[in-house]
Amino acid sequence: MNSYLKTALVAIVAVAVVMRVDPLKKVVIGA
């Protein structure tokens, strides 16, 4: 459970950083 929580946290942070730094990159990753 701890590992899953850590992975989820990292994913959320990564998405937030990408969305904040480069919105276009978020679209590319989403596509």
C-alpha cells in the first residue's frame, strides 16, 4: 500500500509540474 501511495504521489506531482511548466506538453502526453 505504501508503494502504491508513493507511486500515486509521484504521478500527481509529475502531472502538476508538466501542466504548470508546459501546458502543450501535457496535451502531447495526453494524446
